[in-house]
Amino acid sequence: MTIAKIHFDIITLFPGIFVGPLSESLLSKAIKKNLISIGIHDLRSFGTGPHRKVDDRPFGGGPGMVLKADVLAQALKAIVKKGRLIQKGKPHVIALDPSGKTLNQQKVSSLSKRKWVVLISGHYEGMDQRFKDKFVDEEISVGDYILSGGEIPSLVLLDSISRLIPGFMAKKESAESESFSSVSIDGRHTKLLDYPVYTRPTEFEGLKVPEILLSGNHYQINLWREKQSLKLTRKKRPDLLKSK
């Protein structure tokens, strides 16, 4: 049996959220081509007591509920034990949490070189800190805003990592030329937004496609695109030009 280039295990309270996204578009094709493999694990099945309890009130008081360290640990240990029958080494464990470091393309690129990644979808008021201290390799946030849970962030991470795997996209150039990919300007690596794109018709409600794109001169077209990327980045995301 051929082992996928990256295996993902996702721990979640709402496994149904992943059904649609994983059965459509490029992610579905990547699974069928065995570029990636994915295990979805319902945290509730590891809960305690007759009601499969997975959370409890926070010590010290406060609103909401906290995911229990023992339940999370039991789920992770079971997944790792089963996974080691196929995967080599140990997984890289990521908790999707608003307090984590903000996801960027550099982090995505780094994670795409992993062989086994476990994504833990946080929920409620978060997860017991002791579990994170002992079992989690890093915490990642997808932005400075709050969502109902970690399922959508898990999908963001899953998709962004998978699309960098060779064979995921029809053309390698598609991934290399996108926004936030690193380019060299004046001898230093800089992240730029993607250039504007156009398609038929050549005129739409009085707006025409730039003539250079119809010229067939690919050298000049590439120069134009580089200038447009730089122009857009300066206008919309000047902070990217300050990054090292």
C-alpha cells in the first residue's frame, strides 16, 4: 500500500463539518490520488460517563466551558497508537486556537514538509492548558477574530498545506505565483500580492483588458505583472514590503 505524502488526523466535536469540503474540488481529488490521507475523529467518542462528557466548568469561575485535558489526551494517544502502525515517527500536533501564532504562507510552507500532522479543533472557552503544555507542539490562529470553533481553521490549514504538495495543482506555477509567495526584489525576499487577472470578453461595460496582455510578448507581460504585484502590495498591504 502506498503511503500518502502527508497524513492528517483531525480531532473535532463536529465531524460533519468536514464532509462537504473533503468531498469537493481539489481536496477530494488529492485524497483520491493518495497525495493526502485524512482521519476525522469525534472527540465525543472519547468522552467520560454515560453522556460522553468532554468539557467542564473552568476553575476560578468565568463563562463557558473548557475541553478536558484527560479526554483530549485519551483521544490523541489512541490516534497516535493506531497511526504508528502505518506512519513513521511521531505526529506534529497543532491546536487551532485564537491565542496561537497567526498563520502565514511561510508557516504553511514549513508544515507542507511534515509527514504526519494532527489538528485539534478547539471549542467553547478553549482547552485545558495542561494538555497544551504536555502534548501540543504549537498553537496556530487563522486571524485576529473569533469563530465558533476550530473546525473552519482546521480546514484552512488543511487546504493551505495540501495545495503545496507536488501534484495537488495542475500546474506547479499556479502555486509559485500566488499572493504571499516569496519573490526576490533588490536581492531580498519579499512577499507580494498577486497581480490582477483578466479573461474574455476583451471589453466589459466599457472596461478593456490591458493591451500588454494581448500582445503575446511574454517577457513584457511578466514585467507588467511584477510591476502590478508591487503596485497592489504597496497600496493594499505595505506591511508585507517591510518583512524580511
